[in-house]
Amino acid sequence: MLRAGLYAVVSFVLAFAAAFVVAGGIAHADDTSATDKLRILYSTRFTFTDDGLPLVTVEIMGNRKKIELHARSGVTVRPDGAGGSAIDVDDAAPDAASSRSMTRGGGDGWTITVEGARPAVIQEWTVVETLGPDDTAGITAALARWKERGFEPRSFEIGTVFGTGGELIDTREVRVAIDPVPAGKGAGRAGELAKRYGVKTSVHEELVRRPSGTIVAKSGTTTIKNPSVLWFTPKKPGETLTVADVPTGTGGSQLETGSEDRRYWGSVYVTLDHDGSLLAANAVSEDKLLAGLVPAEMYPDAPAAALEAQAIAARTELLQKIGRRNLTDPFNLCSSQQCQVYAGAGKEDPRTTRAVEKTRGMVLLRDGGGMVDIRYSASCGGHTEDNDAIWGGDPDPSLRGRADSPKAEMTRITDGNLDKFLAEDPHDAWCGRVAKGKGKFRWTETLPIDELSARIAVEFPEIGRVKALAAKQRGTSGRIEVLTITGDRGAVDVTGDLHIRRLLGGLKSTLFSIERSGSAFVLHGAGFGHGVGMCQLGAIGMAEAGKPHAEILAHYFRGTHLHKLY
């Protein structure tokens, strides 16, 4: 610890000399410059640990004015991350013979803030065509086609490629995009262009300029300043870092959220969010990540085969997403329900950890090559959904909706047969057989019209008091794709699974019937979640019936096979 009354301010300049004296010898800085290291946080670069496991960066939380963290034995602060040079401070002021890491003992906490923050500049492009990375002729033709229409198109390659276990994994694609607009306006512009040219569109975010500012970390009488990023690790190997007030319950349809202190393996780095506020992320090995993720995704007391299927699905999803999502963020994955629910260290369970270890390196590949676009939800309600019905885009042969039953028939739920479907024997569906899934398999919600009108008026004040709700378009599982809300002054069509669920107060799914009962609407529903891909309660039901993990995954993802990558 520093002596009482001693105030130390250490400002790190990342262009510092590449070699300097430490404890009588010469310590050389990492060959990667600090600017390059910051750039790597935004890149699709894929790295592995010394044990041959992927190293993944996962968002902990963003949009913060301050972040607080600590470790039981103290925290080491590094401006360059692992391998970088720094200044060690331990019970004395730093001097010229110190290295550029900072170690604080006694478990003191660190408070991190930012000075002189400048937000990122992001622009949003409308994606009009998507092609394979090797389709040079197709890419050239697409660029020419949109140039002839008066645009200045650009191509963006996303995804990553790596080889391991004798298999080349290539998740890349090339997006041909046009007409960039400021952040927040891309969805509207994409909709306009889709109508004008009769094509499917999406939005591609381009990071024009990274956010900048000085990260300031304080602990007792010690202050550390560094441009844009600081890394933190526990002083003792094998310990965890605790980050205070991490938001919980974010990203899904449920409206209640909270916060709690959470522990993390590996390193935690604090950098800048898009708006110049603070963001914390965890750099952690795949096995530690999955050990904390799988019990957050599935009941740890589920049968072993279901846990193994979940571990393989989560690993595949994790690797498939790297370089394809969060393209303007300084991390690979978010930790909410929009990505994967990662709750950090201390959430592990011996049974789920065994499932991760038993399936080490196993992923699900398409029979035609490439990793499966893994999707899963808590309960499909007896019928899974097509991917394009929920998120748009092209139909995925591995993600086709079907009955969640032993026969797995390609049926379709419509307004005409919805009531019959909702009244079916729960034991006819894999997910209906699971005792824990009763409240997710079938449910009823009553929406008082006064409360519903007030909620909808926040987004659509022009329609007035709500008079009727009607399903205008349903997907193959019966989930509502377009909901018409009619008021006493007008009507509006609401699209999007998550949008509809949140607008109506945080519904479990959009698979429901609608009836008017006095001064309220009564919804009789099925399932919890979007219903695409693996039904997690259905996987438990299959495992309880003695099905192995390979059969469970084959049931939910057709045209696929297992492969051990590492």
C-alpha cells in the first residue's frame, strides 16, 4: 500500500519507449502498439489461449458514468492488456525503475471514470445484397448494378475465418450497401429503399470514428490515466474480479430489470461506449465463458443429454457470432438475451461444467459446410418457428418451424386451428411433458384496456383509445408477425416479435389468441420466446425420454452434423 498522505498520479503515454529498466534488467514492451491493441478490440480477429481454447470478449455493461471493481487480493492495472508494459506501485511512489503495471494490495476497490470524452461517429448503410466472400464476379456485378441506379455502393466483409481440428471455419459474407445515413436513421431508410426497389434490406453499421477520451482509475491515493482503455486483472492467478452494479434481466421481452455485483474470470477492461460513456467487458476463455453461460441458459438439474446439447449449441452460437455481430462495439458478444446470457463467475454448476468439458470443442455444422446459425428459446409452446418470420432475411433450411413432437411434422398453425392447437394434450409435445415448463407451455394474460391504451399511446398516440387487437399475419407456428391495433382515432400495424411482446407489456411470446372480455383483452398463449431453433424445454423433454444430445440437436436443426473442432 502507498504510505498515508502520499498522492500518486501516473499518466500512461502509450507511445512510451519500447524498452526500459526494470529491477536491474531490460523489459521489452509488447510488439503490438497501443493503438493497434485498441483497434483489435473492434476487430474480428480470432485468438486462442495457451490451452488451445478460443478467447472471447463479452460485454459486461455499457452507458455508465462510473464503474467500480475489486478483487480479494488486489488488482493489477495494465494499459496495454496482457503482455504490455506498465508501472508497478506497491507501498511506495513509482520511480524510474518500475515496470508499467500497477498492483494494489489489500483488496482495495477501483473507481473508473472518463475525462474529455468524445462520442463515436457511426453511420448506417442499407444492405441491398449479400454474397459469398469468394463470389468476386457477383460482388462486382452488384456494385455496378447499384451504381447504375445512382448510388455510390460499398462492399463490407463481415465474419471471420479460422482453421482448427482439420476443419476450416468460414463465417464470412459480403454485404453490398448503399446510401449511408446518421446513426438511428438506418432502419427507416432501409424500409424506404426496400419498397422502392422491391428487395429485402437490412442495416449495416459502420464505425467511422471510434469514441475517445481518457480513462481514469482511482484507488485510495493512487490515480491512473490512460487513453481510451485500461485492463484489470486479479493480483493472484485463479481469482476473480468483482464488478459492482451489473444490470440484470436486460435484452428480452420482460420489462423488469435490476442490478447486482458480479464476479468474472480472466481480465476486465474498461473502455468507451458509442456515446463516450464507460463500457466494461470481460476477456475470458471459452471454457470459463460456457461454464457460466450454460447454467444461465438451462436448468442445471436438467438431464445430462439436454445440458450437453445446450453446451454444444452455445459453443456453436458463440463461435458463429464472432465477427458477425456487434461490429461497432469493442467486444465480440453482448451478454443479454439478444446474444447469450452470461452472468460471470460464481454461477457455475458442477453438472453444467461437466457438460461443457464432455463436449469440449464440439460444434454443429451444416451438411453443406459452415456453422449452423444457432437459435434457441425457453419454450416453443409445441411448435417451432421459421427464422425469417421472426427476423426477416432469407429462409434458413436448418431453422424451419415444425411440431415439437416425436413425428416433428411440418404443420402450420393458423387462426382457423389455433384454438385446437392451444387445447392439445401437453404430452403430445416434448416441451409440454416437462413439469417445470407448465407456465411457459401455456399461459393466459389479461390486459385491461385503460392500461393497454396508456402503454400504446407512448409509441402511437395518434390512434387513441384501443378498441381492437387482431393478428394480421402469423408465422408457421402461429406467432404473430403483424399485429393490427385499432383505436377510436385510427389504426396501426405493429411488426416484429420482440416489439409486439414489449408493447403489450412484456408477453412471453407472440403465439396467442385474442378475445374481448368486458373492459379487457384476454390472451391465451403458448411458449416463452421466439420459438426458432432449439426449444430448451423440449430438449429436456427429449432427454428425459432417453434421447442423446446428438438426436436432440438433429431434431431441432435439420441437415446438420456434429464436429469436434479442438
